[in-house]
Amino acid sequence: MIVVFADKQAEESAACDLTQVSGRKVEFDYLRSFVITLVLFVHAALAYTTAAFINFENPMASSNPVVNEQRWIGFDLVVALNETFLMPLLFFVSGMFVWQSLEKKGAWKYLNERLKRLGLPFVFGVLFLVPLAYYPAQLQVGLMTERDTSYGLFWLGMVRSGFGTAGPLWFLWLLLAFNCLAGLLYRVASRPGGLVRAPLEIIPARPVAFLGVLLGISMMAYPPVAILFGPLKWIGIGPFHAQAGRILLYLVYFLGGTAVGATGIDRSVYKTNGALAKRWWGWVAAGLMSFTVFIMMIVVVTPMERTLISEIAFVICCWAMVSGMIGLFLRFAKRRVRICDSLSENSYGIYIVHYVVITWLQYLLLENGLSPLIKVALVFSGTLTLSWVSVAAIRRIPAVAKVIYAGYSQGK
């Protein structure tokens, strides 16, 4: 049924060789949609982790809008692993196609389109989707305290408080800010004698040098800040919040992706059939070993305390897993498949709306005695299906299609 919503272009390109798909790279289309699917799974599992908690005074400050009684510690490990690399990978892929779009459109036109592409969904989401996604938190507290609050009062309360969170939509405003920085760098690099273009063209073309620089800068950007502020602390004003310890790490990966795009993907370590694609499994193995060290440090060696060793292990895990995931798709994503094209076409919209579906499904399953494994499976599959179908449907509206279109990560 979902496949029906695949557009004509996806149908025509089904089972088509990568080299025949003009202007797009199937590896990164499918990688982006895979990462967003993993984001859905992480958010589906958060309500069932042993670390989940409810804030009765302020439901918005709970670890998740809905917190279930049935828990499984395995979800804590799954969530922790994905949190090491998911968002850096998404920022990296988002940055890979920025430079070619800047060269094609110019800085002002590009930023104007980014403002429409990222800014409009962010504003709409904060005003309408985020309150709807967080209302189950108020309902769950109401079930326990017998204090009922209507949705209208809840929404007005969020308005008066200045919308203290944007939920998962924080990614949109931060990506927009990074896009503005990329536009500024492009303007500087386009001037005669610009100092930006040389490292953009030289370093990414040398695989060992690039990966070494990426790791080295990540080491400088993340551990000191994470130890100083705490890795989980959020800072910001109103809905413009982000994790203090990870903002610089996200910027490093975004600019790393931008540098690769400026050099040319086929000239970098991320070229098809390159060494990274052939040895992706080694990178994933290194990432998992680093993650094991990270978990051992924060659970066994120095419980509940983040040290320099644990944060270095975090950075190495992130670096290796990002490289391994890209290598995995470079190795195996060779041909277009209709259902995968449909998921890719709709993945941006799925990211925007998914949190509403997840929290309400979690709330509806609250009083059900099913095991946490079954509940997560139901929430994840239900969210993916409902979000996918609904986004594919609303993208048939021309005004919506102009904003939520398929070229999200490839600068179209």
C-alpha cells in the first residue's frame, strides 16, 4: 500500500544503475533515509529505557513525553550507541551537498531556499506539532495525579512559556544556522586569494589526512566541552535549544561534509568502490569496540561520571561509526529500489511529523501489559507506516511539495 505513493520518477528509476541517476547519488539518498529511520527507532525506544523518568511538576521536563512501566535495559544500550553517531552522521551527509548547491545558485538564493526549506517546517512544527507531541506527557501525569488539563490550556501554557523545546525539530534550526555559516564561508572562498578554498580542496582529497584531521578536530571540539558543561545539558532560548556539549561536534561533522562536497565526493575517501567501502566492517568493529570502552567507563569504572577517557572513547566511536555507516552504503547501495526511493523521497517529512505519532502510540499502549520489546516494535512500525503514508499524501499538495521535497540532503 505504501508503495502506491512512490512518485513517477521513483518508479522509472527502480532497479536503475547508480551511474544512470542524473544529479543524485543513491548511496546517500538511502543512507539519509536509513539514519532517519534509526532516529524513529531511538525515539520509539526512549519510553522503555530504564533511565526514563517522569517530572510531575513539569511534564515537559520528563526524559520522554511518555514513560512506560515496562522497561528493558537493552534499549538503554541501543539508544546510547545510536546517540554516539546518528546526528553527527546526519549533519555530515547534510553538509556534503551544500557547496555544489552554493556554486549553482549563489549564496543569497541558496540561503533563501534554505530558510523556506528548514525555517517554515520549524515554525509550523513548534507552533502545532510539538505541543501535540508533548500533550501525552500532561495526560500521563493527569492519570497519576487526577489533574486534567485540556489541550487548549496546555497549548496556551506552551505559548506563554515561550515554547521551551522544539523536540526533535531542534535539528532544523541548527542545520539552518550551519547553512548560513557555509554561505559565509562560500562568499569568503569565492574572493580572489581566499584562504578557505585551499584546505577545502587539498585535505579531503587525501583520505588518511582527512580522516585524521576529522578525528583530531573532533577531539578538540567535544571532550573539553562535554566535561565542562556535561554531555546531556541543553542550552538555548525558547525553542532554540541544543545539547551544549555536542554543538561543536555537530559543526565539525557538518563542515567536514561540506569540505568533501567542495572537493568532490568521487575524489575523496567517500568515493564509490573506494577503500572505505571495501573495509566498512572494520570501521564498524572499531566503533563497537570504542563504544564498549565508553560504556565500561561510565557504568563500571567511574559510574555516572564522565571523564576524559570516556569522552575520547565517545569521539572515536562516533568517528568510526560514521565512517563505517557511509562505507556500508557505498558498498551495497548500488541500484535503486522503488520502495527505498519512496522512503527516501518522504524521509524529510517523516522526520518532521514522526514525534507526534510516536508519543501518542506510546500513550495508547501505556496500560497494556505487553512486553517492552513488543511495544517498541508496535510503536516503531506504526510510526514509520503512519508517518510515511501521511507525508506521501500531503506532499501531493503543491504548496507542501515545494517545501518538503526530495532533495533535502543533496542540495537540490
